[in-house]
Amino acid sequence: MTRIAGAALAAALAAVLAAATVLPCEGAARGGEREGAPMSQADSPKERRANHLAGQTSPYLLQHQYNPVDWYPWGPEALAKAKAENKPIFLSIGYAACHWCHVMERESFENDAIAQLLNASFVSIKVDREERPDLDEIYMTAVQSMTGQGGWPLNVFLTPAGEPFYGGTYFPPEDRYGRPGFPALLGALRDAWSTRHDEIVQSAAEIVARLKAASAVTAPPGDGPPAGPKQTARAAADLQSRFDPSWGGFGHAPKFPPHAGLALLLREHARTGDVALLKTIETTLDRMAEGGMYDQIGGGFSRYATDERWLVPHFEKMLYDQALLVPVYVDAWLVTGKPLYRRVVLETLDFVRREMTAPGGGLYASLDADSDGHEGTFYVWTPDEVKAALGAEDGAFFAATYGIAPGGNFEGKSIPNLLDGSLAKRAQAAGLKEDALIAKLSPMKATLLAVRAKRTRPATDDKVLTAWNGLMITAFARAYDAFGREDDAKSARAAADFVLGHLAKGDRLLVSYRAGTAHLNAYLDDYAFLARGLVDLYEAAFDRRDLDRAAALARTMSSRFNDGHGGFHFTSDDHESILTRTRSTYDDAIPAGSAVGAETLLRLGFHYDDAAFRRAGLAALTALGPLADRVPSGFASLLNASAYADSKGVVELAIVGPRDATATRALLAAARARYLPARVVSWFDPNAGLSDLPLLKGKTLSGGRPTAYVCRDYACDAPVTTPEALTASLARR
């Protein structure tokens, strides 16, 4: 464990080192509040002077613009001030939905005495980790190396050169939770900077050297086999060993939605037919959908569950969780046909359309966990509240169905849930068919949703992030592909048009858009996630422009982010100078950009019969193969991408026929009704002329009828013209 160098310095700070620990505000969650944080003191924002965060677009930064702390955004002005005045930097990184970020703001950053300490001895910088994941990754890694733990708020002390020498997460305003107060820490660090300056600078240099070594590419270009079936099987075995057979998921509380892991198990089940894997998948998806982590009234998933039963969530709702869970539920529905999975998908997408969509079609980042100063109050109920909304009889029925009881299950109220029995079991107990029970409950849910809407809403982080919109475009497209609901195709199209219209400049992307301003040089995730989203949108709606735009983004990604060894850097080759240029490797709360980039390149290789795309995708699988071999379950998204590496396992499907012809639609429906771990699909209308896409070249109507061609490993089956024949062809391995 790295500590500040120097025995004397370490002894001087021994009393405060224990403060560098984490409380449960897990990363990758976002939300928002109104511009200008709620004041914890009597004075209003108008009575306070705005600090240097005024004029920023990030809702998280704007929450802090009236703090008495003299906050700066990250940039040349703050860094130059620290150097000119030889002051250490206090860097505070968070996000708008983080509960403990809000707590620390109310307790410390709105405290005039603490603000005076910061303003006198430090240059204070606020960063929104959604807009600057590059900075967040570097300084989170540093804090984890210093303390063994991490989380948000992330509070790091830097030299004027930006080199970290001390850090932690939440610090209370006085001794609490077995940790010293923030003022004591500030005083100790101020004194250490003055009396042991050289030791601190040396320690910071050592930490930076370790960060750079961890980011460096030290191995030659990979010449071994790419990551693939061997690691996938080991990852599946690892997940199975940690599976909770009672409540689903992997490991103990808190439980996070295992998007990539479940997708990997679905692929491995398709390959092996192992029924135990399917049991793991179904148990986990069922329990998540029945618990309080899923919003039983309004649809959509919270960030994670604090307990093993998925009952009590951390209530923030992230766009990316909806985006990553929807395709897993879609695929699970294709495998099992469970009505629950279809319902969860459609309700979740309705939630995103209703509550997370901007007027122009872009998709907002998140909803906060808190309202009225407390977490979860927007979502919980008492039996009396339900009866007041629905009437005594319906209210009692609804409350009994969803576990809303006197005393509650969360701070005296109840989180609606079905953990004591699925809707199928409830229907049986009520003497109803499940469809009839759902029909009975539907208007009750609508009434409660309308009543809930009158409560104080959790704030919305209304910035539009390119990467997360790319993930959600995939979700909408995949759902439309499976269920054919036109609203989902329209939402995918609108989001794609918004991002391409507001966050793209030629072949380059920007990170974030809000209040008419798009800014920040995009990261690998932005290119990889948006490009894949456009490929998915093409394979659902067949607008050739989407495929061509995805290819252009993929070329930029390959040229600007490659690490020279087959993998990818997280930042582009013309990114601003920061401590180190990190590589994209393993999955976190969202998939690794390198994994999604590899998948996209391989899929484009099939669509265009482009050897350069294929080589680049295989190179990423090969470069990361040794890491995936060590911890395969940490590379689930990369292993999912590897399904496209072997041409023998990829189904290439070409459909030719007029778009609105009944026979064409029947062929498309047959193609979409089967789960295929790796599929490339294309369509064109022969009445519109010929297509130059290799998959479609030479493909014509058979006997004047709409026709499907199924190809594997560069060989095609005989063309078919009926859904039954297409289903049979797809079933062959």
C-alpha cells in the first residue's frame, strides 16, 4: 500500500490517514439537482457571490457554484494559480446523483469556516467525473493505491503540477464514523506542505511513476491467440462459483446488475447447452425484476441493491444501466420466451422515453437518488397512501400484491416489490391468469404513477453524453429488432440524430452537450459505444447511412486511440496533456471501450468484407488476451466480442424484398425470433436498385418472392422464401 513518503511525515499525519475510506456511493451513477445547490445555511444563492464554476454546463458543477469554497473548474486557470502561489490543489471529483457528495457539500463545502481553510491554503477544483472520466480514472487509481479503497466523492490533494500525494473519499466536518474531521485533515496537510514540502513532492513523484508504469504498454504486439472460448468458459465457471442460488447475482451485498456477465453466460449456454447456466441467468434476471431495484410503478432500474435480495436500492437511475440491462433481457426473452422479460424491456424503455429524453431526442444522464433531502422518498409508499390513491379495495389489493405493508421495508415506508412471489404466483393465488392480473394492475400503476409525479421529483442530470447515448441507441434498436414496437425505433433514431447533430464535428466527437453547448474532446468510449449503436440501428432499421457513419467513427477510433500494440488508449492522440495516458482494458460499471470497439470493428469487417476492420478487431482481442487469461470474468465484454472473431460461428443473414411486403416482414420476424450469439444482418429493397454491400451483392429475389440468404464461414445455404425454411436454416450449426 503506497503511503506518503517519509517516516516523520507519515507520523505527523497518522491521526488522519484512517480517513481515506469509502462510504457506499458507488461510481458510475449520475443524477442531478437544480442549478445552484440547495443552501444548508440561511442565505440564498442570490445573497452569495458565485465562484468560478458559474457559467459551466455540468449540473454537478453548477450545484457548487454558490459554495463559499472558491471552486475552479479543471483547466489552465486553476493549474496556473496553484503554480504561481505554490499552493497544493484540493481536487474533488463527484457526480450529481452521489448521495455522499451531497452530504459532504452540505456539511463542509457550505461551511464558511471550512471554506476559509480551503481558500487560504489550497486551490480548490471541482470535476464532474462523467465529463472527465480520464481524470477520475487517474486519481481514483492513485487513491486506491494509497488507501486500498475508493469511491465518490473522491477527494485528492495534489502538488501544483497535478501530482497526487494524499486522498480519500467522504470526510466528515468533525470526528465521526471513527475518522477525524475534514478541518483537522486540512490543517495537517497545510502544515505538512509548509514543513515537509520536499518529502511530499518526492512522494507524489513516486506515485506518478507507478501510475505511468501501470499504464505503459510493456509487452510486444501480441502474437498469441486472441481471447476467446477458453477464457469464456473460465469466466462462466468463475461466475457460477460466486452465484447466489437463492437471490441471484454474484457475490454478496451490495449487488450490482451484472450486465456483461449475464450476456456472457447466455452465449456460453448457447454454445454448450448447459442448463445450469440458464438457471443462473433466469434466477438473476427474475430476482432483479421482482425486487425493489426495479421500479415496479414506473419501470427502469436503480443503480444497485444494498442488500442480497435486490430489495433496497441506491435509488439513483442511470441511463447506462437501462441501456445495458435491456439487451440482456431481450436476449433472455429470445431464449426463454418469458413474458416477464418482455414486460421489463418495454416498461424500462417507456421510462427512458418518459423521464430521460430531451425535447430534441437526446437522452439525459441520470435521475438523482434524493428528493426533499432524503434518499428514495419519491419511490416509497404506505398502505394508506396507496388506498387514498386507488380506493380501499383496489388499494388493499395492490398493496398486498407489491408488499406495501404497515411498518414498511425502508425507513417506515415500503419499496414496492414482488420478492415474496412473482406475478404468476400472485395470479394463481387470486384465481386469475397472469395476463388478467397484469391487466388489472395496469390502470392502478398508472394512477399511482400520476400521484407520484406530484411529489418532489429527484433532480435530472440533463446533460447528454455521447457514450451513454450510444449504449441506449443499442438498447432501443435491439428491443425494436425483437418486438417491433415503432416507438423504440423512433427513439433510437432521434437519439442518433441528436448526437450526430450536436456532438459530432466531421469525423470527431465531443463528450457532453447541455444548454446549447457541446464540449470536451471525446474518449474511446464515445467512439466505440456510438459506432456500435449505429451498427445496431442499421441492423434494426436498415438505413445505410448509419452503417457508413459507424465505419467512419471506427476508422477514427482506430487511428486516434490505438496504443501501437493492438489495444486502445482511453484518450486520443491529441488529448490535453494529463499525468498519464491510460489504456482501456477491463469492464467497470460500463463495458470497456476496447471491448466494444473490438466488437464493432469485427462486425463492420463482415458488413464491408473489410480485412482492415477484421485485423484491428482481432488485434484488440489478441492484445488483451493475456490480461483476460488472468481474470477472465473482468473481461466479459471482450469475451462477448470474441464471438465475432471466428467466422464459423457468425451467422451472416441477407434479406431481399420490398420493405412493406408481408413476405419480407415475415422473413425478418423469423430472423429476429432466434437468439444468435453472433449475427450480422442486412436488407435491401431490389426496387431501389442494387446494393454495393458485399453481403448483399448478387442477392436477388427467388422466383420473384422476398428471399433470405443464410451464410456461415464464407459459404451460403440455398436461398429460402418462407419463415419456416429460414428458421430451419438458422437452427443448423
